[in-house]
Amino acid sequence: MKAGFAEVDITPALGTRKIGWLKELVGTSVRDPLFARCAIFEEEGESAALFQLDLLCIRWSQVAELRRRIEKRYGFPGDRIMICATHNHAGPAVATVGDSRRDEAYLAVLMERCLNVFELAWANRQSARLGFGHVTDFKLGHNRRVVMRDGTVRTHGTFSDPNALCLEGPVDPEVAVLAARDASDRWLGMLVFFTCHPTHLGDGEVFSAGFPGECARLLKAMGVPVPLLINGAAGNVHTQDPVRGQGLSLEEAGKRLADDVLAAVGGLSLWERWRVDGASTVVALPYRAVTPDERDGTLSGAQRFVDPAIYDRAMPRLIARIRERKEQPAEIQVLRIGELAIVGIPAEYFVEFGLRIKQEAFPAWVEMAGFTNGMVGYVPTKEAFRRRGYETTLGPPSRLAPEAGDQMADAAIRLIRLLWEKK
């Protein structure tokens, strides 16, 4: 087994457009640096690479271009490259969402930095031993959808409301670590898997890597040179606790996650041989049928955050897209590293789907990578559509039909079974 890790600073220049709150914002200060990180794994002629970007998302066209350039320059198979965003809401505008317009100048810089970090990780490849460990944490992330007595959901509701009844769904409490050491038992880097929305500082003019960046900073101070933070099916999971009516700060969430990583590393077992493989498929996801009530945001239980006028301005373009395209392509990717299946989903995927894949793909050990290889918006469960709430409300972040989530899960499970059936 060989592994190579690297990171490159991708902090935007001041004056770069921000993303994460639907409205138009420009960054005027930097709280902490943003990074692109890369890990490469090789075993018996097979290889796989993962990128982690401190960004809200990555566009599918950017993924395709980065893969094309890497394959041309290094001969590395493009279909074995997975590109994950942490879903950081305090980063640059890498896509157009609502009134937030993507910053083309930043995107050009980002592409070059991603090529640079792959080149560094490629040069850093060396013999490695990998190990896997995990812990559970029920205080980092909380299901943010509160069921009301009338049967609707309030996203970010609280139990101080006398009409609050219960939480709609679960969380994924697992924090898992895939770690690599060199022949002298020094850390080369690690992948950290968790499931929780990083929205801190999203509504202001400050650039930050959010609590995943804070966790990475702490891990680096503890001697881990390159920690990749891989967020999971976090579409309805948040640091805000509806029961207490408050949540963890950026600093508290970052430290809690770092503490979880240290606990997982404490139970780590290291091995020298890990099978490397991968597979992917593109599924055609249906858009939803748009009713007048959905168009106008007047459905019972609908929630438009930030500014309802943003939705009204976006609606003509969104409806035209739905009518013209009829379907949304989405790449589902699985990388196998040992008995670990890393599932890439290009969405704000509801946690129920991630848990379903983890269960139905057994005996493979599944870790989810949401916000990966593109972005198709929120993908809620069918039950969530019946209750409404923010994530199901038609608008810039949500446009797919209720059956899309299960289609993606079915595709992921098929890919995992295909890889585990191979000799």
C-alpha cells in the first residue's frame, strides 16, 4: 500500500463573492484559511484519490474538467477521483444559488490550486499502513426538523413553541477515521467522516472554513499534517439543537469533532494491505411537478428562508429549467479502500438515506461523502415531502421529485455490491 497526502491554501482574495445564504454577499475579511486537500491511495496497480475542499459545493462541470486535466497530465484514472466539499457556508461563491452569483475569477484560481494539490500528493506517495476506527457522538449534530401538532415541519423549529411535537428523524452519530502512517510510524494524513451542517458565519462578510476547518487546525496542531474532513448525508442535520434551543459555536463544534477523532484513533488498528477499487454510475433524477402553490410558496408547511423575494426572482428560471430538461443527471460514486466503501453523493442528502445505505450494504462498512462530484440540491425523504419544511420548499436549493433520494440510494447499494462481488 502507498499513500500520499497534501494540502494547498485556497483562501479567497478579499472582494470575492460569498455563497451560502442565497443572498448577494462579498467577503471583506478572513477568520481562518480555507484549504484544498488531497489523498491518494495505491495498492497492486489500483489507485483512488479523494479531494476535500473547504467550500459549499463543487459543480459537476468543474469535477469533469479537473478529472480530465489530471488524467491527461498524470495518467491517473479520472473515474477513481472523488471530489468532496465540506458544505462550508462561509466560503466563496463557486456556484450561482439564488441572488449569489458564482465568482468566475475565483473558480479559475481554484482549478489551478486543485491541480497543484494533486501534484503534491502524487509526489508525496510512500509506503503506508492504514487503520480504521470510529466512535459515536450524539451532541455534535441534531436533526433540525421539528414536527408540529398540525403535521407540518418547521426546519430549525424549537420546543419552546407549544405546538412542537417531536423530531422528525434521526442523526448519524458516527465519527470515523481512516488514518495513514509511514514506515516510521509518523502520521501521513487521515480521512475524517462526520455528518453535520457547517453554517457558521454564512450570513456575513467573513471568509472561514467553518467548524471542519477548526477541527483540521486542531488536528494539525496535534501532529496530523493533512486531515481531510468528509461530510456525510447532512441535509437535515445541524449543530443547532431544537431541544435546547441553541447549538454549538464554530469553536465548540470544531473541538468536539477533533476530540472524537482522537478517541477514534485510540482504537485504531493498522494494516499494511488494503484493496483499492472503485465504480460509478450516472442516474437520471426526476424533477418534481410544479403546482401554483409550490411556485408561489403558499403550500401549507412551506418555508422560505432569508428573503422570500429571492425565491420569486429565481422561480421563472427554475421552472423553465424543469420544463426544458425534465431530468437532472447525478453521479453516484463508490471508492473501495479495504472493507470501507466511501459513497459519493452530489446532494444535501437526508440522513435517513445515508443510514439506509450503511445498513443495506452490510458487510461493507460504508462512510458517506455528501456534497460530492456536483450538487443537485436538497434530497429529502418522501415523508419529509408530506410534512414540508424548508428543505422541500421549491426554490434554488430544492427542485427534485420525492423519489430521487431512493433512486440514489439504490444506485449506491448496487455499486457497493458490485465491488464486493468482484474476485
